[in-house]
Amino acid sequence: MQYQRKVQILISLIVILSLTLLGTFIFNPEARLMRQATGVLVDSNKLKTITKIEIQQPQMPPLSFLKRTGQWYAVRDGKEYPVKNDRIEDFLKPYGKPHLLPQQASSVQAHERLGLGPNAASRVTLWSDGTEKPVLDIWFGSMDATGKEIYFRFADTDTVQSVEDNFSSYIQSSPQSWYDLRLFPQTGNQGIKPELVQRISWSDESKGSFSLSRSGPSSWNGSGGKLEGKELDSKKIDSFLQDLVSASGDDFTDPVSDDTVQRRKATITAELGDGRTKRLIILSDPEHQSHWATVSDTPYTYRLSQWLYNKLVKESDYFIKTDK
């Protein structure tokens, strides 16, 4: 009898404790607000359908991106330029992940204080194909006091919330950081690898031409310029080929004419083992150290840095092996 009474008391205590914990969770205002504040900015299924993105920073031209046949393009001055697909994907991912989204203010009067005024906030708008209204229209403001969260509000409400900041580094980045500025693709049908190059030639209107031809996996012969009968430095050639296939411009630009006497023209031609030929034409304005490039596989014109120009436009004696 005494044993049964102890068991009943124990069961009663367990029930009371369970109800107390449950009541605390349900009726505690802080716990309830925390539960209500958890959510996503965009449903992950809708995020997969996004085909247009616009990012607007204060006092800056908007960044616009369109998705066509699986590839993202930036729209600039009515023209489309390729962008890095993986960067767009990284930018979109946080919108579909669960976050704590606590409410910070509920009136328009708080917008200026939290960086959400019309002259301070940045706006991100996402669209899907065939929809008149955006899937997401959101304004981002200042960082909170910890520097870890950013204030935001949806365009259709004055309510201000905060979220862990996985957004501002993308929103505030330059247009060039989005562009795919590689002169030669390294994957796909148009890909080029250093080991594929069998012959590389330089032609310069003012300095003549020369070429290097592969005679083995790591040995080369030269012709033209100062290369006749000279031993070549295979390490320098390998380094140049790596620089060539990984070269990226600084920006896209409008086509540049070569019909002025100030422009210097250099052509680099790579013949590949699979029968393809890649041709890089570089126009230069030596006085202003300005350089522009076109590539045989793309319709784009790239602006090149002086550093990259020096890497690519070589004279023949650079590749001659020295005793050092």
C-alpha cells in the first residue's frame, strides 16, 4: 500500500512538471515570439523559379540579371553580358533558408533610424517567368548594434524585422564582381586546358611574329624572333599557358576600333590538340596604358589591366632558357 502511494505521488509530480514546462513554452511571451519570428524570406520552391533579379543601391544604377536557358546574364545599357552562375546561386540561397526574423519596429517613423529611408535603403526584387508581381520585393537597411544582423522590411509593409546578414556583401558589391570575365572558358565544349595547347604564336604589327611548338609533354621548339636554335624554358612556357587559359578581363566594354595610328595590335593564337584554334586579339593605347581584348569564341570586348597585358604580350627572348 505504501509502495503504491509512492508511485502515485511520483506520477503526479511528473504530470505536474510536464504541464508546467508545456505551459511555460506556450504562454511565455518570449518563447511564443521567438517561434513566430522563425521563417524564410522566400519559399524554397519559388526560389527555384526565379528568372529575373534586380538590385538597387542608393544613388547607383540598378543591377539587373536575367536567366536564359540555364545561364544568367547581366543587362547593362541594353546589352547582355554573362555572369557567374555560382555567384547568383550563392546570393539566392539565404533567402530560402530558415532564419530568426524578430520584429524590431512597426511604424514608418522608424525607417530612417534603421537605415530604411528612401535615400539609404537597398532594394532586392525577384521575379519568376510569367508573373506580373515579384516573388519577393524587400528593402535592406542598416546593421544592428552587434554588426551581425541587418534590418529589413517587405515592400508591402512598414513593419521592420532583422535577419542574420548573409545579404549585404552581395548587395553592395560592384557590377564587375558578378560578371564572368574569363577570356577562355575552362569547362564545357569550348573549354581550354594548358595541356591541350600544341602551338602558340604571337604576332605584333611593330615587332614581328614568333611561335612555340610542343615537341613532347614538357619540351618545346621555337621559331621566329630570337628563338632559332635556342633552348627554351619549359617552366616559363607552362606558366604562360596557365596565365593564358585563366585570364580574366577587368570589365566588359564597347567594341574598340583599330583604325587609328595610336593603337597597337597584338594577336595570340593557340592551336589545340583536338583541332580547335583560339585567337586573342589585343588592342592597346600605349600612351594611356589602356588595353582591350576580343576572343574568337565570344562576341564580347574585354578591358584588360596593364598587369594582365604584361603577362600575355611577350617578346621571344622571354622564353629563352638562361643559365640562372
